[in-house]
Amino acid sequence: MQEPDFGIYHHSSRKQSEILRDSVRDLFNKAFKQSGLSSSQNISVLDAGCGLGFLCDVVASYFRNAVITGVDLFKDGSLKEINMPGAEKNMEILGISERVRFIAADLSKPLHSLGNYDMIVSNLVLHNLGKGRRSALKNLLDIMNPDSFFFYGDLYIGNVSAGRSSENDLPSEVKIISEITLEFLPQYRLQILRKSSPSQSYNK
């Protein structure tokens, strides 16, 4: 039986990449459960920097009624040999093609043409954007529906934020409600962000 190929991270072997993905899958599932969202909810999900569709599979496996849009530039970056046909083939192998679509888009530019979403997920993406990380984060927050969640996994180094959000990065209606870590990779953090309705904005 053919297996999906989610690629190899730069500076990693295939085995190391697969070990990391297995751990990240477990962490996202833990975060989904922690959020209180029902696995049977009908939700629209954006995978920001979807690569070859790994996180699309994680979401589709947990939220059985989710419809998912994967967005990426589909050019080599932190993941080697990335391309949209490869992502689409993985979805076919997994039997979830009808629930997942892919769009080539630049996260550092406004994303309103993609519509709005009940959930956004992202893994090991925004830290690659350097100074463009904050604008990409703002663009993603702009297309979140009220009362929606952003599950944001990325890296930081020591006390210096590389991909991680701080309260200063976020508008008043968005709050970091939780942060969980990988034991074997302490630089990795998965943050759960929640966007309230404008009338229920959080006070900083």
C-alpha cells in the first residue's frame, strides 16, 4: 500500500523528519482536545504554509467534518522538494482529496481573497520569514472568524522569539490561551490563540 510522502526537513534525515512529525501530530491532537472543540464540528480550516499536506492530514484525521485549504508558495524552503502536485497526491493516497484544496499564495501579502476561517493551523513556517513574520501573522489573524482558533507551532531560541507570538504581536481581540512544548525539542512551542468577537475583546 502506497504511503504519503511529506518530505524531509532541511538539516534533517528522513527518519528525523518522520520522528518530528509523529511528535508534532501528537502535540496538535493534544492541543485540539485542550481547546474543547468537538471533533465532529463542521469547520473551515486554513493550513498556513502547508508544505506537502502533513498538517492537513492531522486536521482531517481529528476533525472528520473539516474542510481544509492548504496555502503555500510551493517552493523549496524549510521542506525539500515541495510542490502542489505532491501535496495533492498525498491527499489522494489518504482518501481526503474531497475535503482538501491547495492554493499558491504568499503569507506576507494580504489574504482576504482566500475567505475567512474557523481555524488556522501552521507548523514550522513563520520563523522562516524573518522580519516578514509579523506581517504574515497579521494577515492570518485578519482572516480568522470571531471565536476561532489558531494552532501555531514554531521555534524560538532561548528568550528570543524566532517564530513565537507574544502578546505584543497580537490585536486586542486575540489572546494566547495556552502553550505546550515538545520534550525532546525545547525550542518548539505550540501556541493556541483565540480570537474573540469584537464586542468581547480581551483587555491586555
